[in-house]
Amino acid sequence: MSETNKGGWLDNILFAALVVVVFGVSTYVCFNFFIRGRSVSTPNLVGRTLTNAKAVCSDLGVSLVVDPGTRNSDKIATGNVVWQNRTPGATNLVKRGTDIHVELSAGPLVLQVPDLTGQSSRTALLRLGQLNLKLDSVAHVESALLQGIIAEEPPKGTVVAAQTKVSLLVGEQASPLPYVMPDLIDKPLDTVRPALESHGLAVSNVKFESYPGIADGIIIRQFPLRGSSVSGRDPITVVVSRQAEGGIIEQPAAAAPTATQ
């Protein structure tokens, strides 16, 4: 390679390097004087009074916009700035004239134990969860007049902190007395029915089945079986003899035929 070519090659490299340096310097100068010169660090307004926040924004040349909503806070006094839409800091720049939106504190959230009278414990659980409260112990008491929740601890209307536990007293109907299911087989339905009703039991379903050699109206099968524990809430089904042909016929209990004499 000739000396002339070498010299031209070096000149090109030096010129390219000079262009890069000039471009970098000019970019830095433009950024600082034209961009940074018109921008400011985002101020931290959280915790400041509204008057002080407005003064800070005015000094920086930005506009403070107070949004209509408020937020509850245990740390920020009522009326002070509790939230801003731009992250504060020297590395977070905003242009002069930019709007900074803020919301003011409504102070600590005031919670009250709700009135749960007459509601079920399941409904109370959902209601307490919605209010950031917790369900504690639930006690049940038999009551013929009062059903559902009849008392709360703390009492309804009490101002409490979040996650406070609320205990409930729930009234419910007395459970029917249990009985031992008697043997109904070979007995007339018309005799059995009033005897069961006198103990708070009722025949809820009657089926009829042809059974040769047994008179009409005689119980030939039963459910629950004899010796089972039953109450007034349990359905009792019986199958009653009937001379008519045709297998099992189901009828409501009220439609049972009278026994033949």
C-alpha cells in the first residue's frame, strides 16, 4: 500500500472519529439545555398539606390537580396528599407546565360492626368479609320465636379496627324429639296413621301393592325399618296391601284407602 493511500485511510478514520465526538457533544448539550432545561424532577407531594403541595408545584412550574376521590389512610392526616400519579425522584423528570394529579387522605377507615339481626351465620360471614371483619365463634340456642342471629359481640354499631373478630349468637328451632320407629307390619294404615301423628310423626308416602291373602289397607312394608331413630322431619313410607291387580301403585299419603272391616 502506498504512503498516499495510507495517509488517506488515516484521515478518513480521524474524520469519522471527529464526527462521532461532535455528534455526542452536541447531543449532550441539546439534552441539557433544551430538554433538561425545560424539565424538573418530580416532587414528592405525599404527606404534604394541600397548601404546601401547591406551593412546591408552583415553584417548579408544574400544575397541581386535585382529583375528586379520597383514600383512607392510617398514616396520612385527613386533607393531606395521600397519592400522586407520578413517581417522585430526581431521575423522573416532568416538563414544566405538566399536570400532577393527587388525591387527598380521608383519614383512617372507620369500621362499625353491622346489624346482622335475623340473618343466617353464612350471610353474616359474607357481610363481615366485605367490611374487612372476621367471624369468630358462633353459638346456637333453641328459640321458638327468634330465628337467625339474635346477638353480636362486639354489639352492632361498635367502632372497631380492621380484621376485628365478631362472635354471633344464633337462634334456631328446637330439634324434633327422636323416636324409635315402631313395627308397622300387619297393622291397618288407618290405625297406624293417627298413632304416629300423636308423636309428631307423619306418613308422607303411601304405596299400594297387590298381596294375595291379606285384606286391603294392611301395611306389608315400611321405611324406615323398625328400630330406626326417627323424628318429625323424617319422611315415612309404607306399602299397603290392595286386592286390585297391577303391581305397585303410588299415591300421596292423603289418598290412602280406608281399611275394610
